[in-house]
Amino acid sequence: MSDTPIRAIKFDHRDTAFRHRGGPPGHAEIGRTVDTALSETMGAGFARWEGAEVAWTVLYDEVIFVIEGELEVTAAGETHRIAPGQMLWIPEGTELVYGGQALFGYALYPGNWKALHGMD
């Protein structure tokens, strides 16, 4: 067992550094808060979508929870509309399109998915 003390860390979307992820049209940005410097087993962060549509195949298991607005995730011909207080679980390998107008949080596993897929 390590001698390093375990500590909890609180994150606030207002203090998070975001990077561009999609658009125009619209704008999408992601701010990763839990990265491989904190955990190799999971990742987490916040995202803001403002009308952009971003296609992606998830290379990890992901949970999305909406804070404000409504996020639309379309996968396998079905559109899921996630509102504040709701969550969506997305399994690894899902081809999808993120859209809508929302501030949301996400958690994913494994946190080191980029390294596992040779994307580092």
C-alpha cells in the first residue's frame, strides 16, 4: 500500500479549460478534468455543445449526465434526448453523433483509452 494520502478533488465546469471539439456549424468543446495524470482506470470531464454535430465511435464505455440544456445522441438509428437530471450509458464501440445544446458531464473507462488505441 502506498504512503501517498488519498485525496478527493472537486471540479467546477466554470474553472475547467475547454478545447474545441466540433463546429461550425455550432460549437462543441470538451474539458477533461480526470485524465491519466490522476487515474489510468477512468476519465471524466465536462462538455458544452452549442448546436454542433460531432460523429464519433466511442473507444471506451461512457456515461453522460446533463447539467443544463438537452443533449442528443444518435446511435443505431435511435436518437436519445438527455435532459438535466438524466444519464445515458454508451458501450465501447458505439458509432454515434453528439448534438444539441447542453452543458454536460461525462465519465469514461478506461481512462487511458488513447494509449490503448495508439493515439497518444
